[in-house]
Amino acid sequence: MDRFVLTDAQLAKMEPHCLGKPTDPGRSGTNNRLFMEAVLWIGRTGSPWRDLPAPFGNWSTAFRRFRDWRAADVFKRIFDACLDEPDMEYAMLDATIVKVHRHGQGAKGGLRARPLAAPKAA
């Protein structure tokens, strides 16, 4: 990847809370920065994991890692670590990011009034 969303300073705050450091026992993640960028890409685009671009790696591996981190509350720890400088950018979502299903947009539901098949004779 040529451009990253996370700055080096932000990544330095997150790194101690990430799973898969070389000091951790067992399997280690190859690149925590690339994985975090993949998670942010999924969050920004709202795309399914299967549409993860190839530069981020295999979508299935990224999803399994996401699922493991979510179960271990890693994202909560990372979020708490980054709260010392809130810039509210993380909270800025609009309709270009999150789409509402057409059934939840407030359209009138139910049966529509339909004219009778045969008009009444006068």
C-alpha cells in the first residue's frame, strides 16, 4: 500500500494492545498495520469482507483475525488507548458511508389504495 490512513503516531499508541506481536507466544500476525488498515477500509466502505482488495491480503485470513480480536476485546483496548486525543473524526459518519435499507427509510408501508376493478354505474 502506498498510502495509509493511520499515522505512525497513532499506530505507536495501538501497537502495545495488538495481538500477534513477535513477543507473543504462538502464531503472530505478520503486519498489524496492514490488518488495521484493512479493518478501517471495511468500516469506511461498508463492503463485505469478500470484497477486501488484494493488497490487504486474503479476506478470509483478515476476517478470522478480526473475529479473534473482537472476541478478545482488542478493539476496545485500542480505542481506549487512542482516546487521549479525541478529534471526533471517528464519529463522523454520513449517508455516503452508512446506507439505510429502503425499508428503514420511513417510507409508508402496508397496502396501497387501489381503484376498484369495475366503476359503479351511475
